[in-house]
Amino acid sequence: MRVSLTTHGGLAAAITRQLPPRVADTDQLSPEVAAELRGLIDAVRGDPPGRPDPAARDAMTYTIVVEHGPEPTTLTASDTAMTKSFADLLDWVERNAA
Amino acid sequence: MSAHRTLSCITPPFILTRLLDSDNHAIRDAALSTLLTSAQLRGERGVRSLIAGALVTPGDGRRSIFDCRHSTFLPSATLVRSEGEADVADVSVNQAFNGLGTTRDFFRTVFQRDSIDGRGMRLLGYVHRGRHYNNAFWDGQEMVFGDGDGEVFSDFTGSLGVIAHELAHGVTEHTAGLEYHNQSGALNESLSDVAGAMVTQWFLQQTADQADWLIGAEVFTPNIDADALRSMKAPGTAFDNKLFGKDPQPDHMDRFVELPDTDQGDNGGVHINSGIPNKAFYLLATGIGGYSWDAPGRIWYESMKASTATTEFQGFADITLRKAEELYGTESREQQAVKEAWSGVGIQVSTTPTLRRQ
């Protein structure tokens, strides 16, 4: 399973939009860590995100693409509509992805 | 000081709201803590909206700074410093507190504006949001600051210009209400950069010629080869390095960047094309000379108040010409400088309405 994170918007949008995605591949993770990642992804799938606040300015949006099986799954969230499950997954990807 | 407690309370919100105006710090902080605790317990969006409404009631622009303790869930943040209280040990808290205070004082002193909404709206700042969070934003009610990842970005409260930029988003929302996409969005972003530059220059008592006109010069770590997030004097030159490439901001309509109105396209390049009105303001300020917040700032501020949600570059430029005439007279030096500033970025201004850009 391959997980990639791209970030958009924010005060530094001109910079963040030029950064490459951050990627984690479960083939390169220990079984325990890979299982932790799968658990975090499952939690996000069962916890749909809220609607971003239209009044927000400089907020960032996050797209996490999970490639596993025939169809990739895309998970998205923004700073103003962040579920705890997505925040946990985002934190994991930011700590572990290259 | 920590006012974060887990208790339930049956005090009606309108009473708690009144208590927020108490001169007694302890009472005020307890009321605020109770409102926040209620939201945390119930976890309801409706409750959060209720509290937000209570907190934006007139309060003479009183500041409250909250520590997110690296959470992304703002209702769980802890109140750590309120108006009238002394410095605390946390540098980020003090920087946010002081930056919001300087920006509030700037709007009050220079434009006679009472806080974000013109009616004394409370200033709520949240620091230490998330882990390694490379951003600061205005969420429609509050200003939120990240610590940066320590590799590329550092603490966003370290930049007075950034703090003023975020507060100014609130001012724009309460005046023109510029839609946050395409040209109106880029104008919205530019107005925040203009405020960031003016507040910084006002704090340092710099003339337009003395200022560096950089936005967010302080948010990079020393490891990063970048001058700032943006340069108003020379859009497109704030950075050029291997890690994140060259600054994509245009400085002229000939180089306007067409981007999709999506998250991926920065909502039509709101942080990209803001370089064009940014440069126009720089040209105006240096063209008139002296302090940017005097005639240039007054013309821009009055033009913002006269703009609408869909105002684009040309429309705003035309408004600035009219405002320069109203404030300083027909064919005045200031009005001539407005014409020349917009011409310098490829926009010809007139006092007759023009069609919107297609």
C-alpha cells in the first residue's frame, strides 16, 4: 500500500504548491507500523469530514491518496474542517512519509 | 495562568457574555473558560457557533491568547493570556498578544477603526496549533498560528507582518467581503499584505523608502535561502532555491497567472496574483513618499470600504482614483500618483466604470 500527501493553500501557498507529495509505502514499514497506518486510514474512512468554513482565509487543504487494490482512495480535509481521525492520519504521514 | 477546566455550567450564555466584559480579570477568564469548556463537552458545531458569537460581541478589541498544545481542535485550547495581563514564559503567546495589540492600535490610531469589525470585536489568537504546522490563518472568527516544522518554517508568531495579515483578513471580511477566489481573492490577499507592510512600517516608524516591503521575512529558518514569503517591492523575487523553486508572483498584468479555481490552483492564484496590486501599492507609497500609512494607506483603506465582494483589480484601481480625488482633490499629487502606480502594473485607471475582466 502506498500513501501520498499533498498540501495546498495557506499563507505560503506559493511555496507549498511547488513542493512534491510526501509518500509512505507499507512495503518499507515494519508490520506493526503498517498495521497502525491501516488502522488510521480505516478510521478516516468511517469519519466523513465536515464542510470547510467559507469565511476562512489562508487555510490549508490536505489530500491523502491511498493506493491499494484496483482503485485509489482519496481522503481530503481542510484546516477548518478537520476530524480527529484525519488529524491523526495527517500527523502519522507527516512523521513517517518521505 | 491556565483557565482550562472540565466542569459543566448552567449559566445562560448571555450572562456569560456579559461577564466577558467584566473589569475583573478573574471573572472574565472564568466566563471565557466556561464557554469554551461547554463547547468541548458537547462537541457540537452549534455550540461552537454560539460561543463564537458571544466572543465577537463588542469588547474594545480585548485580546485573548489560547495555547492549542499542538492539537488541531481549537475548542480544547487553553486560555493563557488576556488583556491587561503581563508577559508569560511562552514566547509565542507574547508575540501573538503583542502583534495583535500593535495591529489593533494601528487601525485605531491611523484609520480610527475599532478592531476587526469596527465595533470593538475581541481579538482571539491561537498558538501552537498542530505539530510542525507551517501556516497561519484566519478562520472567520479567530487567528491561528503554527510553530513551523523547524526545518523550512519557524514560529509564525515571529512575524508582525503575518499577524497583521491575518487580522486584516477579518477587516476585509467586515468591509468589502471580497470573495476568496480569482481576482477578488487576490485583491483580498493583497489587502492583507498591504496591512502587514503598513503595520510593520508603522511599528518601526519607517518611511516607504526605508522599508524592505517583505512579507514574512521572519518565518523561515536560517537554513532556508529565501528572503520572505512575498516581496511587494519586487514580486517574483522573494525566493529562488532548489527546495521550492522560484517565487511565482507576477508584478504586472502582462504576467497574470491563470490558475484553476480549485484548492490545487490556490483558488485561482489568490496568493500568486496578489503580487500585482501589491506592487501597485508599493509604487503609490514610494511615488508619494513619506509614510505608507498616510495618504497611500488612507486611499487604500477607503477604497476597500467602498469595494464589494466581486470587485476585481480594475474596479479597485478605479475606486482608488475616485477616493484620491475625494480625499486630496482633482489632479492632486496623490491622485496623479495613483494613476502612475496602477499604470506601472499595466492597469489604466479612470473615474468612469469599466467592464469586468473576462
